[in-house]
Amino acid sequence: MSITKQSALPPWAQPQQNERKRRYLDWLPIVAVLALGALWLFKSSITESFNARCSGTDPEISLKLEKHPSLPLKDIPKHLRSFQDCSIKNLQANLSFLDTAHPLPVAEFVHRRDRLAQALVEDGLDAFLVEPGYTFSYYANVTQPDWEVWEPEERPFLMVVQPQSHGSTYKAKTTFLVPSFEAERARLLNMPFESEIELVTYEEHWNPYTTLLSSSIFSTAKTAPKVMVDEEMRDFISRGLADNGFNVHGLNGEVERVRETKSEAEIGILRAVNTGTVESVRAMRKCMKPGLTEDEVMWVLDNTMRSAGMDPFFDIVLFDEDASNPHGGTDGSKILEKETMVLIDVGSHLFGYSSDICRSFFPPFFEKPESDHDYEALSSELKEKLYVWDVVLEAQTASLHALHENGTCASVDLAARGVIEDAGYGDAFTHRVGHGIGIKAHESPYLNKGNVDTKLKAGMTFTSEPGIYLVDKFGVRHEDILLVRENGLPDLLTGQRAQGPWDP
């Protein structure tokens, strides 16, 4: 017998099943309510300034805030409307976290491709091939939906980056393989290049891979060109290349390293979006009241982030025992009560860069014990929640001290894991301590105890997210974003770490 879980939310606010950690890509669900009267009251001034900031012309890439459809005010329950208005008002009181985020200039993309060219030489490769996706957007500012708004299709559209010698250095020569009838559309993408893009075109009845191999860009190759593809390259394209004269290699080596170290411009955006996401959680928490469901909290938090120009792409809200599974999986209907331990893991996008933060806390209507007498009066269950919260914070602190240049990814994980094991909860820490973060929320390198060979370098950005998960009881996770610096402790890109379960 199968059981279908029913959401406690009304139909207008129900999320799709299995999309608790979802991507919105270029558009967002119709539950967005940016047109609400209270929202416009607080949003108008920041929207003008933010749009002005995002509408640069060459040499900057033009980026604009999304316009979100809204629901009629009358269709939103009164308790959610007041909850949302309160949350947005709190966040709008201080939007200074946006000050470090600016559109990326064309020169940033040119520099990235030139770094890639140098890496190709160091890895002994002839070219790097990529189709629209995260890596393509990193080098040319085009995502998969930018190219194929319908769905990924069978006609290859590939960016080909080759190293070209310029004295003692190498520069990138970039060419695009594109169907002939799509050539003009490729040019209209306004990709960040200093001159007209170069194309290799193929007709519908041609083999695109032999067309590329026989084109002028590989005309001097005496043997099968050694090319690298990334993990987003679809298998039929990789096989098409390999079956038609290319020597294909998976992503690794110095080519993989290019994206792992961030520029100051990237760091500024990461700082803004991650700090803004934390501040959105804090703003929302102050407005929480008994009786809210997990999905209602998620809905208001998403709209709070949108009010500042951020684009939420996943939001996991878990109460008490639901959080004993790190990424949830429940139906979002659990009710918020006085002594509930709330776990929120959430991410948003800004200028194409990701946030990924987690906070664990008590609701504001549960008063913090102020004396030893008050503490002793707490139940054993509450005392364990407080103890576990502190252990996880201590574990995160240990990982922070291990996150330094020339350390290893494994050492960061082991530092946090040791604290949790010493406290007797080793079996309850069920995942790695962190991962790289940039245009993707999860990208290399990965902070796990088996990654003993990868050295930390200045400019790398990571999550630190130790957790303890007690089955059928509760879960606690603290997640912040850290930047490896040349000397000393890492730089915090989330504004402020959690100070306590009443001050996340």
C-alpha cells in the first residue's frame, strides 16, 4: 500500500513533491509576491538603486533584477501576510550587505579564459570543450536556459577554448561550434568578448564532430586532438567526439583548478549573497509565531530574500525530528512550537553566484534562560539540544582554524569530526564538513576526510557545515562560508557566525 503525504498548505502555496531543494533557473514560482503593498513600500528605493547598479553597459555585462508575478493580496492568509511584511521590513532596514556586489566586467571573463589557456598547456591538452551550463557561464556568461529555454536538445552548441602562444605567455583562442541556422542567435547572446566571436557552423545533415575536426582550428593537428570536457558534458556528445577523431579526457588537473580560486570581484558577490541570506534568516526569525508550518516559513523566507534582489533556489526548513535527516524529505507540515529546534539550510543566487548557509535556532517566543536556576529547570531534552548546539559550534570553530593555506581538505574535516567524536556523537555526524562554493553551491574541492592530496590555496572558498543528527529527536547544523587567505585565519563571507540558539 502506498501512502501519499498531504501538505498542510493551501493549494496556492503548495510546493511540488520532491522539490524541497529546488532550482528556479531563470524564472521563479508564481507564489512570489513582490507586488504586495507592504513589500513595495519597503522595496521601491532599493530596487531603483540595485537596478542601476546592475544595468552597466560595456565593458560591464548587463544584469537585471528578475520581475516576479504576484498573487492578489486577498488570496494570502492574514497570518502569512503579516509574517511576511514583518520579515521584509526587518531585512529592508539594512541592505548594506549588497554594497560588495557588482557586475563582472568583460575583462574578468577574458582573464578567466586566459588562465584556462595556461592550464591547458600545463596539462598537455589541445583544447577545452564545454556546452551551455555552469562552466560555460563561468567562461562566457551563458547558461543552459539562456541557449535552450525549452530543454537541452540534440544539436551540439560547444565552446572550444585553445591556448595560443603570445611570447612567454598563452592567451585563449575561443571558437563556437553551432548549427548554421543558429549562428546569428549565437552572436546575439552578447557574450563577454572584446571582438566578434568566431564560429564553426554545420548543416543539419552534417556530422558536427567531423565538421569540427576538419575545421581550420584543428587543421594543424597531426594526431587526434587531446581535448578535455567537464562533468556537465552530456555523454552522447563526449562519445560523438571520441568516436570521430578526438582524444577525450574528463575534467581534472590544472584545468579543474581554474574555477577553484576566486577573484576579488567574485569574492565581493559571494560575500553579498551569503551575508544577505544569513540576514534574511535573522530578519525572518524575529517574526516567527507559534503554529507556523515548515513550508510557511520557507515561503516567507524565500520572499524575504527576493525583496533584496536575491533569487532563492533551495530552501530546507525542518523542525525538531524532521531535522534528524540532514536534507529533510518530509512534507513540510510540521507545526512550530515553543521549544522547537529549527534548522534552515538555504541558498540564493546573486549575479550568478550562490549562497549556501545553515542556521539552527529556537523561535523568538521561547525565552532564553537567564540564570542557572532557569537552566536547571529545563527538561533533559532541551538541555541536550543546547549541549549539541554548542558542540557543533565548537566543531565549526575547529574547522575554521584548520582552514589555512597549504593545509589539506582532509585536515579540515578531521578537525571538526574530532570535536564531535570526543563529545560522543561521532556516529551522528553523517556527512563531510564542507565543499567549495562559487557559481555552483557545490563545487570542488571537497572537504572530506579522504581528500588528503588536495592542498588549500589562497582564494578558495568553502562551506564549513558540521552537524549532529539524532534520529527521531532533532538535528543541528551550522554552515558559514569561508575564504582561504594567504596568512592566518580564513575570512568569513557570511557577516557573522551564529552566536547562540537565540542569536543565529
